[in-house]
Amino acid sequence: MASTEQVVHVDCLSRPLKEGDCVAVAHRNQLMIAVVKKLHNKMITVGTLGTYNGTYKKYASECALLEGPEVSMFILKNRK
């Protein structure tokens, strides 16, 4: 049976994540800045910014939510 309840994903610091949030995520031994694209039942889909563009599925507990003007400047400087 399909459940109609919304799953709340939280990052490693127990802050809730939603679509469009900027997060820091480890991928292939590198730390990358990514945007949450979609929320699934167990995982989230993130799209990386900067040089290495791609989408990956990660557990929400492996991400750290980024907030503030520093993130905005990074996105503006490194966006293609």
C-alpha cells in the first residue's frame, strides 16, 4: 500500500531539507556544492554545481545544509 505521508529528510546537523536547498556533499573523495533536486523515500537526488556537473542520489544524513550570502556568491561566480 502506498503511504500518503510526506517524508521529512534532515541533514547531518538535523536541519530539514527541501527541494532547491544548497548542500555540501562528499562524492568520490571530494567535497562538492550541490542543489537538492528531488526528495525520494530514503534518498535525495542532488545536482552538483561548478566544474563537475551531474546528478547523484545521496542519503540526506550525508549532506550538510548551506545557508547565507557565501553560498549565493559561490553560485553566482561558478554558474555556467
